[in-house]
Amino acid sequence: RLVDQLAYRRFRRIICISEGVAESLRPWVGKALASRVSVIQNGSRTYRLVNRRPIRGRLPRLVGVGSLTRQKNFQVSLQAMAEIKDEIERFDIIGTGPQRTLLAKSVKLLGLEDKVRLLGWSNCVERHYHEADIQIIPSSYEGFGLVAVEGMSTGLLVVGSRVPGLDEVLDASNFSTILVDNPNEIMQWVGAIREGVRRLDTDGNRVRASARRRALSFSFPKMVSEYEALYRSLCSS
């Protein structure tokens, strides 16, 4: 902490990618430097918006994208899938990492071999977003949530953890997002996924439009203009 404080003291502004990160950093750097902390949210790439088949009369497809680490919390999502395996077509997890072996064992122990696919790293993640109906983001913590923006840009409904950083991206008031208060509570995930299916069944077009609109609010031009404005203010002060 002392080393960080000494390093940050050199700078007039310290930029965080979300309010959640800023709230963690301010007490860490101390009162003398806390006023230098600013927030400029990330810009994100976006993908093509697609028209998905109506959910009515078929089982939903779920997707999760991220590194296979403890932080991403995919272990809990597998336990939730075990509770609703007869209610989903499949759950694809895109990513690689140190927990892959553990997750593969869990898939087998939970009897999910015909429902869950650990597909590893992909250089065409857009295709996986397009093939899904719901995106699952069970992270125990996040600085921001780029995969959430990517998924929403295709019109995906997102079920994610209510944790700082990610909850700013998803926004609980958005019809296309459902937040889980306790990321480690399996039945909360079950209830949230079922609610997501219900929304898709009753008003899939609204989900699609709301998701796309939310994603486009995290554009690269917006991020760049905020950095430019900050630099101009520093140069003029």
C-alpha cells in the first residue's frame, strides 16, 4: 500500500474504469490522494445485432464467456444448471484457465455432460453470442464487465452478479438485465434464469432493443472524448 501511495503521488489524476474500482481505490491510496481519483468507463467493441428465434416452444440456450478462474465463479453456475437441466437446451462456457479441470469434473459429477460444453478459447466469440438466448455472468467481483457489453450488443438478455463494476454496466433498471444479489446463492441464479426465460417469452423484442441500447452507451468515441476532456482540463489548469 505504501509503495502504491508513493507511486500514485506523482500523478495529478488517477483514472478508474468504474465507480466500483474507484470506491475500492480511494481508501487504499488515502485521503490525500482520494480527490485525484476520477472515473472514465471503458469503451467496448460491439457485435452485430441479431434476431433470435422466439423462445416459446423450445428450450433456451445459455452462454458464459470468461477466464476459468475462481473470480468468474462458473462453479456456482454449474450447480444452478443442475437444478434446471431439464429446462435448458445447453450451457456453453467459452474460455480457458486454471479451473478447467475442476469444472470438467463438476460437469460429470452433476450429470451435465449432455447440457454443458466447456468449449475453450475462441477467436470467434461473436458466433457464440449469436447462438445463445441468455448470457450468464456469475463473477464474484469485476472491475467493469466487457463481456456484458459484448453480449448485450447482440441483443442478449444478461443474468449477472450484483457486484461493483458489473452492476454499473448491467443496470438493474434495464429490462434486458437481471441481477443476482448473492453470487454464491444457487437458487437465486435458478430464479433469475427462469425470470429471464419468462421475459424472453413475453417480450423478446423489448429485451433485444434494451440490451442493444445499453451496450451502445459504452462506446469507444465516448470514452475517448472523456479522456480528451480530462487532458484538456489538466493542460489548462
